[in-house]
Amino acid sequence: MALETPAKTELVRDLLGRPLASLRVSVIDRCDLRCQYCMPEEHYTWLPSEDILNAAELERVVDAFCELGVRSVRLTGGEPLLRTDLLELVARLARLPLVEDLALTTNARRLVRWAGPLREAGLRRITVSLDSLQPTRFEALTRRAVHAKVLEGIRAAAATNFDSIKINSVVMRGFNDDELVDLLEFGREIGAEVRFIEYMDVGGATHWSLGEVVSQQEMLAKLEAHYGPIEREVGRGSAPAERFRLRDGTRFGIVASVTEPFCGACDRSRLTADGLWYTCLYAQQGTDLKPLLRNGADRERLVRRIRAGWARRTDRSAEERRDDPHRGVLYQVSELQADPHREMHTRGG
């Protein structure tokens, strides 16, 4: 079915004045790794395959979000490269006239094969997850012996003509907080910007504790001890990462969602592979857009539903959790098994 001609964009703001500008689309809930901070169990309750939105349905819903101001779309998972029609989906989204930035986050295990085709399909930016350069540590974290494949995939992406490549590294005390310099040097070697991420208490992080969080200030202190003074860049805007620059011009970012959350400027929301829309990573409930997509609703009905949901948004959950003196694990395993939509790999990393 051909999409309707885009109407004039009608920007929408939530009750705190934040625009809707960025959409993270989890295209699949399955993953081929088992990272301890996201998928610490071996077996999971997966979304029913018949509920997963197809490429045409995802194109329709992204098009509706664009009418309300979304310009940046990031495909996540799970592991998005496990989705069999991913190239078709990327091509469809790349053709949408209002999508200015189309990116993807991957564990890089399959990038040797897919980096080139993804770029040809229209993907502009890519982010890879890499938490350790040490094979034994990597295997302990992911419970898969694929470290060499991941590094090959990252290098394959670096050799492809993407607009930019970023490396996401979750920093955990006593595990990889001694690798900050090594990871930064690896990024510099291949031309990728590294983003260090504070260990977050998201759904799936069932072993999380505040004591394992390495704060932004601690990370900067470790890096300054090696590199000397580090410059903080201005103009962060709504980006989740605060950016810094070494004396030689090398840039890196830190996502301090635990100790210095950015709720006040957050302009992003998340769509699961089966059509549940969440206005916050920590949201308890989402809006189910699948019935509209599968019952013949036109774009205007989709737009109205999304506009209404965003217009009543008041989320600032990361700030509330920061200020909670009893902060602990977000969900127990039994709660995650009862509702897989609470899982980080379902909502999108």
C-alpha cells in the first residue's frame, strides 16, 4: 500500500515542553548474545512471531511519527541483524522524506556480511556494542565465544562508507573500568567515537547494584590521569551523551543516565517490535499501536493517537530513580517472565 503524501509537519510537545524528535525502533526481541547487564538468563519468553510488525507496518508507523516531528530513527533490538527482512526495512525507512538520520545499534557479530548491504540500503550511521577488548572478559560477559567475530565486524563497518561509527561501552566497576583508555585508543585507531555508558538499572539488569556503577566523574578522572586535561564540549542539546575532547582533538562521549540523567531534554521514545510505544525507557505501560496498523487505520488516526500520547507525557523516571534512597533492581526475574515487554532487549537498547 502506497503511503500518503506527507502533510505539513505538526510538532507536538509534552507537558514539560519537550518535543518528539527521536524514535528508537526495536525490530526484534531476540539476540544471539547473553550480556549479563541485559540478558543474564539463558532462556526467555519471546514475543509471538505473528505479533511482530512487518516492514510495511513499521514504515507506516514511522511515517506517522515523522509527521509529528521525528527526524532521527534508530533501529535496535535484541539484535537487529537477526531480522530476516532488515534490508527491506532499512530501504523503506531511508526513502521516507522526513527521516533525516537513520541509524542502527548492533553487537557487530554479523557485520562482516551485512555492513556493506546495510549502507547500500540507506543506513547512514551505525553504533556497535563493545564492552571489553579482552577475549576472556568478553566471553564472561556475553557467554558466547565470538570476540574475534565482533572485532572483525567492527572493522568491516569502519571500512564501509557510513556517515559515522560509534562504539558503546557499558562500564562496570571491577569488570572493565580498567579498559577505558584501551577502548578509547581502539576507537581512535578505527575512526570511531567511543561512548562510555554508566551501568543502568534497566529491565533485564537483575544483578544490578549502585556499587557497580562507575560515574561520569570517575570515568573522567581515570581518563585525565592518562591523557591530561579534558575539554567538555558545549551544545549537547537533547543528546544522551555528553561529549568531551582530548588535547589532540579526539572526541568521546559519556552517557551518565544513572548519576546525571538528562530527562529534562529527552525527546525520544521507543517502539517495540510488536507495536507497543513507550514514552520512557522506565515506563510501566505502553500504547499499543498494532491494532490501528492491522485494522486499516489511516495515517491521521495513527498521528492522533501518537499526538495524544506525547501531549500528556510527564516522564522523568531516571531523575526519580536517581533521587530514590532505596534504589535497587528494577524488576525481578519473575516479573520479567510475566511480561517480556519489561525486558531491555524488547524495548530496545
